Amino acid sequence: MDLTIAALRQFSLLQAFSDDELEQIRARLSFRSLSANEVLIIEGGASDPLYFVLEGWFKAEKVSREGRQQTLRFIGAGEVLNELSVFSNDPSAVTVIAMEAGMVFSISRSDVEKWLSQSQSFSRVVIRELAKRMGHLLNHIENLSLYPVEVRLARFLLEEADRGVMERQAWKTQTEIANQLGTVLDVVNRQLQKFVRQGIIDLGRDQIKVIDQERLEKIARG
């Protein structure tokens, strides 16, 4: 597979490079196709490359010894995977699974380390992106520790909705939503039905429509 320079520039981590540098990077890319439910990264395992998502959706999750799943984030096209492991040189802290058929390309850790030492612009972009990731995780921890499921679900719906509509991919089941919110299926189902009865949302198979934005925002404020 051959990517254009413009396609590479869609990834924020690669925007620091000149066209000539991107040509060099393009020559060293590795590509991988994945099927639905295929594991890309295993928690605790050595994971060398930095992955860039071209197609499909992935989830990063942690699993307890009892088998309980906590989804940390969903990752789609244009986003990066495994940056924490690559930049820290530690084993992967999460398991990453393809939610549907997808494709990624990767850059080796040795190449990443070379660019970090040679390009101040790339180093600044890396620091900025890691700061964003830390902010996302801090918000996630805050939601899980300080707010009830009703507030977490309201925030989730507002974040996911585009012009009042949250499109539901086939894999975005109530179980997956529960895993992201740090609760269980029955609790999410009951809360969604409560929002429906209150006239806040309309729950469909393929989408969730926000009917009363103002009320949902009030709930989300906690």
C-alpha cells in the first residue's frame, strides 16, 4: 500500500516533518490489516511500533484478574496507538482490540527515537500529544471516581453526539458503553430507559437522538 504525503499529514504527530522527511518515513512504513475482534496489542507485552489508524475502530482496555473490562478509549481513523509504550520504552499498559475490520501502519521505535533526537519540532508535537492524552485520562479518572453513572452517561452522550445525534456502529453496544463508563450493562440499560421516559433522548437501534439538550447538559454538570 502506498500513502500520499497529504495522507500522512492527516496525523498530528507527522505534521512536524517536511515533505522530504515524510518521503523517507513513507519508505519505512509497515502495514497491517485486522479483522473484527483481532488483538493488536496485549497488555503487559512488548510492543515496539507506533501505530497509526487508517481505517476502522479500535478500543484500548484494561482487564482485571476477575475478568472485568474497563474501556479507556475508542480510537478511529487519524489517531495514534501505543504512543505511551513507545515513548516510555515500557511494556504496553493496555490491550488494543479491533472493533471492526481495519488497517494500521506502523513506524518502528528505533525510527521514532531517531526523529526525537534529530527534530525539535517532532519532540514538541510529541510532548503536546502526550499532554492531551494525560488530560483525557485525568478526565476519565475524574468521571469514574467522582460522579454517578447518570452523570457519566449524560456526558458520554453529549460528547458522542453530532448535532444532537449519536450514531451507533454495530459494535457500540450497551455493553461497550457500560465498559467505558465503568459500570455494568443492566445499570446503563436502566439509565437509558429512564432518559427515554423523561423525554431526554430517543433510543434507536442505529442511533441515539438527544431530544432535550438543555436537560441533558444540566445532568452532565453533576
